[in-house]
Amino acid sequence: MPFRRREQPRPITFEAVDDLDDGDDLFAPRPGGWGAPGGAPGGVGTPLPDGAAHPGADVATGSAGAGGGTGAVLDASAPDGAAREDAPTDPRARRRRRVLLGGVAAALVLVLGGLTLVDVVRARQAEALLRAVPGGVVGLERPPRELWTVDVGEAWPLVAGELFVVIAADGALVAYDRATGAEAWRHEGLPSPQCGTFDGPSPGSLDARSITCLGWAETEEGAPAFTLPPSSVTILGLDGRTVAERALDPARGDATVLSTGELARVARDGRDVVVLVEDARTGEVRWTQTVPTLTSDSSCMAYQEGSTSGDGGDVVQLYDTGGVLMLLGCDVNASLSSDGTVLSTDLTRMQPLRDGRLLRGGLAESELLDADGTVLWSAQGELMEPLATDGTGPPLLFSRRGPGFVALDEAGDERWTFSGYATQVLLVTRDVTVISSYPGAVAVDSATGEEVWAWRDPAVGRANGQVVAAFASRGGLTIASSEDDGAQSRWVSIDTADGSTRWDEQVAVDAWNLFVVGGDVFGTRNGTVVAFG
């Protein structure tokens, strides 16, 4: 099938009208002759300017007109003695002509200026959309370059608004400007802090207005630290100042900071597990849920520093995976929604989608759930979403069927099938869906599944890196593959209009450590955060 054609500029038709004093047509015959106001050249009893044609004169042949003269003057300098017609010498005629030409020029300036303004507005809208959608980036029309680096040690950066926040080696909380890498502020004195979730940017991290930090009191040397809950919580504003702080009630058990900034508390009640979510500032309880434990014959021994310890049998770990709370512990393995609904009590796969819905299931069958746990529909195979989107595409999910995929719409209805070999869906836009497939990628029409173009990786057979990240930009898709045991990655930019390669570059960062925040690409490398642009 031929490549999809790029959108061509549309013809623009306009009419320029200039208001004159008399409101008449500039070129209409006027009574009174050439010398009279509004007169027509060649009128009766009116002398004609030198070289002006009489009415009815044949300019092409030089024949006489009504006044007996010729309507053209032979120009000896013109080729083949061609005739030329002199322009009117009347000042008002010249003025009218200048007014007309000036009006046309002004209209052209207004139209072209308006088109430029429309293009600017559309470009800004497209940029704002890319900054808001998963995998959307601004730039990457050219190979990436490092904008700045910041040493963060072993800490994973927390995103809060326009800041990166890390816990320095000396225990201080340090914030860096996300655009420049410059240090914005430093807050010291927090007791062994743990701030935020530190598991990558959460959907609401860009809108965060505060930072929640847990603190642990000093204990005697040798105490099993993993069995001790935090003793305090501190809320910081984005300017680094303390907004609120309070001691935590130890009776509510261990505490974890959620992506919403609230606290999740976990404690044992006999063998069952009680989960409680509270307001970080006030301690007000949002909801409580009791999760029954499973029957098990295991001894549930915990391990610390290579030796077993029966004291760890009551420990339950809670993880926030961006909308799903995961409980792991002795005889408990459960998933809860953000409002406390129990989604599963076994090892069933639970995955939050970017739009707030949830996936539940495995390789054979999957279910799509609403945010509150209500089952919306089910499908055969493993459900997944694309790695990236530019924000213009349909809300498609994909179910693996054999070697390929089936595209499903919001209601779970099948839209089309890709029967070729496929590993993952890289990108969905309004026009095309790009699928990773040997020996490169295939783009199909997002509405029909009909193939549009195929991209062959020029490095196939020479490189065997796995594509682990995809970024959508204006008219392009950039894929990143991990190579050389994580020492570097290969980035390839593909034109989504025809599948041509725009550029191919090796970048000194592990592709597994890349992430996108607000339309910008970042990565971690040897204890540093790197910004790319």
C-alpha cells in the first residue's frame, strides 16, 4: 500500500476591496474626458496624452482608433518591434492605482499574518497536549543532547511540580529546578526521612503542591529497623518550608506515603491485616479495610542480614503502584483500589492504566475494571496499553492473540487484528498505530488496521537490544533500546508519516532508567540525574 501522504497546504481565496471617496470602479469609463474629474481617456473634445490609445484602437496591430491615431507606440528597444502601452499620466489615476495596490498588499499582510498566528497557536496546543500525555515529549526532532546533570547518589528523584527532590547522603532534602538542574532549596533536620513514593513520577506529581516525608526516631543499635514504624510525618511546601508536622500514632502500625500525599497505615489484627488511609496533615481517617489472610502451612520466617528471625512474621509491606495498593506479607497477598475496595486476595496481576481504570488477569484472560473495582468487560489474552501516545489517537487497548494483537475499543469490542509477529504496541495516534515487529516496526491505520508503512531496522542482525521506551513527538516516534549491558542505549527517531528514519544515535544512559516528566526526557546514570533535550 502506498505511504500516507503528508497533509498539503490548502488554497486560500480572498478578495481585497478598498473604499474610495466616490465609491466607483477605478476602471469604469467616466464622462468628461481625460482632463475632467473622473473623465475617460479619449472622450470627445478631450486631448489625449501622448501615446494613449483612442477608443476602439487595435493595440496589437497599431490600427487607428476613433480619433484617427494609433493606440500604441512602437518601442525600438522591445524585441521584434513590439508595441508597448504607456501608463496613464493623470495624477489621480496613478493615485487610484497606488491605493488599489496598497490595499492588496495590506490584505496579503493581514492574511499571511493571520495564518502565521494560527500556526503558532496550533503548535502551542500540540506542545501542551504532548506535555500532558504518557510518553509525549517536546523536541527530539534532532538527536538528544545532555542539558544538565545532578549528582543524587543512590536516591531516586521525586517529582513535585517543577522540582526534582532527592534525599542527599547527609540526610538533607534537596530540591532541584527541573528545567535547569540548579539547586532550588535544601531542608535539613528531618529525622531519617523518606519522602513521597520514590518509585518514579506518579500521574499527579506535576500537580503536587506539597511534599510528604516520614521520619524515624533513633533506636538502640541492633534493633530490627524493618519492624519499627515511622514516628513522625512532616509536610513541606514547594518552597522548602515546613507546612505541618505531627507525631504518628504507633497503634495504627506502619506507614507509607501514597502518590496522593496521604498516608496508608498497615497493622495486624490477629492474623488479619487492617489497612487504614489517613490525612497526612491531620490524621483524619479516610477509610479502613480488613483483609483476611490466606491459610498456609509455611513458617512465614523473615530474613534479615542472612539470618532468620521469627519477629518478622507480622510484617506486612504496602506498595502504591499508582492507583493500586499492593499488600505483601506472611499469608497475605492482596490488592486494594484507591478507595479501599479489595480487588484480589492472591497473586492475580493488577495493573493501573493511565486513565485510572485497572487491568486484572493473566495471559489467558483479562478483565478491565473501573477505578472502584467494578468489572467493565473481559477479553481473551493479556491486555496492555501502548507505550506512548501523542494525545490524538482513539482509546485503544490491545489483547495478545497468538503472535499478534487485537485492538479493542472502550466497550471491549474488537476493531481490527494484527496477525503478524508483534512484541508490543509502541505508539497510537489519530492516524497510525505503530507495532514493534521483526525486523523493525509496522504502522497500521488506527481505524481499520490496514498496513500503512513498514520500517526496517538498519541495525537488524548487528544489534539485539530490546525496545524498552518509546516517545511521541510532533510527527515522530523515538524508540530507545538497551545495549551493552546497560552502559548505553540506542535511540532511533522514525517519521510517522512514511516510516523513514530521521536519525539514529547512541546515548550514554541505560534505556531502562529513562522517564518522561512534563514532556521532557530524563534518565539516571551512575548516581546522577541527566536531562536530555
